[in-house]
Amino acid sequence: MFGSRTIKMNVKILIVDDQPMLLKGLCQALAEQPRFALVGEASSGELALKLALELRPELVVMDIHLPKMDGIEVIRQILRALPATKIVIFSGDSAATLVDEALQAGACGYILKSGAVKDLIHAIDEVMAGRLCLSPVLSTTIVEDYQRRLFGGPEPSKLVLSEREKQLLRLIAEGRRNKEIAAKLKLSVNSIETYRSRLMKKVGCPSAAQLARYAVREGIAAR
């Protein structure tokens, strides 16, 4: 027992992150906890889904930005096949729209990498006890947003995008590839990849499809 809370033992955990050093460190940190049983690790969304279906973990700790399949889609597909599995997002991205989308997809927790490992361990215990767990800064943002909508307070100021960012959004919404965009904007492919990555983080859209929807919703691209 821990206070009035029962700590579940031998929780089967799958860990997912595309940064090798962070993945290794995370595995080591959680392996030191006797109540956790690490059953697998993955470095892409595609592999995470495959291992989840094979290993049937009780809990998945995963980043939201993953190669080969974005984190939101991984959450949806895992829970579609394994509805009892708990998912905790461990990410460096605190964009409110992304947090909201992850929770709507079925994640039970969202912890920022800027915190300590003990925050993640606490989140795992909370989630396995049936509670939602967010990093404190995220909890504050979500509560403030809820209060604003409930009491009709002023909406948060819109993101200000540069003309270059708007151009990039329009081209992405048209389905253009990085090479085509680079030629159109007279930039290198590497520069376009960097701009795209920054834009995804800025607007909280982890995939090209979501960027396109954002562009249409904000009136930046034609429907």
C-alpha cells in the first residue's frame, strides 16, 4: 500500500521512443522499479503497434512524434485492438491541441520530458489505479481552457504565422512533397524538412494530414 492507494505489481510495459539514448535510459530507469515488467521496446509507430498486438502489454509509454506512423494513430489502433491497455504519452511537446487530441484518442496520461523520471513513474501508478495523470503545467492549461469555455472568457490569441509558414502550409495542404516544395520556395530539401518540423510543433499537428486540416480550418488553404 502507498497511503490509501494500492500499487499494482508486475505491470507489463511497452516503451516507445525514436531517440535511442532516451529509449535506453528510460528502459533502465523503469527496469529498476520492481513493480514494473518491461516486455518490449520500439522506435517507430509501426513497430509499436506490431509489438503491442504481439505482447499485449498492460501499459504503453510512448512519445507522440514517431516515424512511420504518428502517435495519435498508434493510440487509436492499439486501443481499437486492446481496449484495456493504458497509454501514457511521454513527450517534449506541450502543445495544447496535441495534448487534447491524445486524450481524445484514449491516452490516460501525458507527461513532459522536461520533468523528472519520478513524474513518469508516478503517472504510471496513477494511470494503473484508474486515474488520468498530466504534468502540472498541462493540467493548469487544460483547466484554464475549460473555465474559459464554460464561462465565456476570451479565447486565447491565435498563433501568428509568418508568410513563409503560410506558404509552406498551403503547399503541404496541396499534397506537395518536400522536393516539390523546396523547388517552389527555392530552398534546400533539408531546409524544408526543418521548417516542416518546426511548423508541426508550433501548431501542434504531428502529421502532414493534420497540417492540411489545420490549414483549411484556419482559412490558409482552400477547402
